[in-house]
Amino acid sequence: MFGRLKLIVIIALVIGMVGAVSFLIYGFTFIWQAMAATMMSILLAIMAVFFILLSIYLWIKNFMIKREYKRVEEENERLRRNLKNCNKKVRESKSSE
């Protein structure tokens, strides 16, 4: 009788240990899944902020380049007019000689 009770207690302990280990593994999978989801969310949030800042930077750079281009274009036009005037004066001085 005592041997049978000992066997039943050992079987109950083994079943309890298997259940406890299964429950811990099940719990750890949920914790692991939550950690992985959190890490992915943080990574995606960092990437979103990075790309927003990059787009703002590129927009400002594009604006500055356009402004510089207009300034250079106006200067080029001014120099072109000055060159025409200089060429005209040179032709007039050659023709008057």
C-alpha cells in the first residue's frame, strides 16, 4: 500500500513538473512575443521619425538650391547684358577708327 502511494505521488509530481514547465514555456513565449512586438514598434517609430526628419532636411535643401539657382540665373543674365554692352562699345570704337 505504501509503495503504491509512493508511486502515485511520484507520478503526480512528474505530471505536475511537466505541467509547470509547459506553463512556464507558454508564459515565456507570450513574454518573448510581447518583447519582440515592442522592439519592432520602437524600431518602426525610430525609422518613421528618421524619414520625417530626412524629408524635412531634403525639402529645405531643395528650397535653398532653387533660391541659389535663381540668384545665379539673375547674375548670369546681368553678366550677359554687360557683355553685350561691352561688345557693342568695342564694335562702335572699331567702326569709328
